[in-house]
Amino acid sequence: MLDLIVVGNLAYDDIITPFDRRQRVFGGSVAYAALCAARLGQKVGVVSKVGRDYDMSDLNRLSQAGVDVRGVKQADGTTTRFECVYDERENREQRLLGACAPILPEDIPDHCLQAKKVALLPVFDELPYQTVAMLAAGESLVCMDPQGYLRSVGQGKKVVQVAWDERERFLAKVDVLATSLPELEALAGTDDPGEAVHLLADYGPQIVLVTREGGARTGFSSFVYCEGQVHRVPAIPPRAFVDPGGAGDSSATAFFIEYERTGDAPWSALFALAAASFVMEGFGASNFGTRDQMMGRIRDFVAAHPAQSIVEVAEKWLAAG
């Protein structure tokens, strides 16, 4: 039985940062999530669609890491592809260069329906409600990062943020919701973060995780809503900054995995930020920490910041291993 399936379309990214420029970089939220999960010892499978232009040998990146790729199907048309331009402050501007077909209920292999956890990671509206409802119908714990539902295409193929009118019925199927601060207002319809997480939790999720993108030196911080309370979690900076792409996807995945293991939302959020810090140290989906490496990074952070409110929680789980 699989521990986790990640569902959403694989993609190619043309990445432009102040430090480098590369085309057709292997990516998509599910790629980062699957590789992060495999590195954490999970038995993970991918459910995805790619176009006829996709180099199927790229799936070796996943299978060689132990990821089950039997749920990846090749469809007529193009692979989802983005141009991602980052400035010095990690602000991102995207253009949509191609979008693959949606993932339908009949595209889900039977063996994936038995997974303990399901991560729904759309990048451009490829998961219709019927698919989400099917995946949430069993006993699996369901996590979603809804960024793909908040995207539309404007002038010059620029990706623009839009409201998500169907959020209520989708989020009713979700246990853990992971999003970012820049997307929170569009998602909840309010610019008050505290009000937003309460509103979203009312739709169904028990947990709402919100990451805040910081600078290259600070990494991501976050806050997490759980049982009526909001917990703020400080950033764990990367040792070297290369590329922020995929850090949020990996953070959400690491949180989901650790929360299932411990049931401790603040600790899981700190663990997730450690995961994100490793991803930012590599270009594309190339650098993922092991559990031991993440624990070591958290231990170093606690030693350097003994006054942080999260320290007591961290010390408990560091001692437990």
C-alpha cells in the first residue's frame, strides 16, 4: 500500500532568476512533492497527465527515487509549461506556455485509491470536482494546495491571480489546506490573515498552513491554524540561496507527512520550513533533505535562537526523534 499519492500535472518550467536561466526544467508541484516525500521515506505514487511532447525518460527522475509512476498518463496535446521569472526579492512572474488535459476519475489507478494520504496539487485547474470527490471518498487524509485554482491567463499569456468561486464545495473534502500569504486574500476573500484562516477552516479543513515567502537570507516563515488557534512559526533560512521554486510544494508535503506522524501542527510547520530550506539550495527539483538532515537543521536553529516561542515544542520532538 502506498503511504501517499500526489495528484496534479507534471510540468516543464523555463526558470529565470538573477543568477541563472534554464529551459524545460523538470517540475510541477507533484514532482517536488513526490521527491520530497520519497526522501522522507514515504512510499509515494504520482497521478498525472503529460502531453505528447513530454520526454518520458524524465520520469526516471521519479522512478529512480523510488516513486511509483504508474499513474502518469500521456495525453494528446501539450505538457503544462510555465515561464517563471524571479527578481532579487523572490517575487515571481509567470507566463503559461502550455496546459495539459485535466485528470478525470477514470484516470486514477485502483492501487492509488488505497493510499493512506492524498495530496491534491493542481498547477492550472486540472483537478475537477469529480476527481477530488472520488479521492476524498475513502479513509485517506486529504491535503490540498489550491494554487492551480487561483490562476487564469491574461494579456501576453501572463498568469494572473483570480478568486476561486467553487472553493466551498472543494474545501469541504479537504483535511489539511496549505497555501501562501500572497494567495490567501484571493482564496478567502479578505485581506485580514487571521480572519482568512478562520473562514477557510469553516469550509472544512481542520488545519490551514500559510507560508510567507521571505528573502534569500531568511527563507520561508509560516503560521498554522489548528483547533481555533493560530501558531506563528519562524523561518529557517537556507545555507545558500539558488532557486525558490518548489519550496512551497515541498513545505506543504513535509508538513502533511509530519502532521500525520505526530499530530502536532506547530512542530510539523517548523519541520516543513526545514524541508523548504533544502529545496531553495538547488536549482529546480534537485535538492531534498533527509529526515536526519532536517532534524539537524532544526537543532542548529534552536541552538541559535533559544528565545523563539517554538523552541519548547521543537525540543520535545527533537528528543523524541
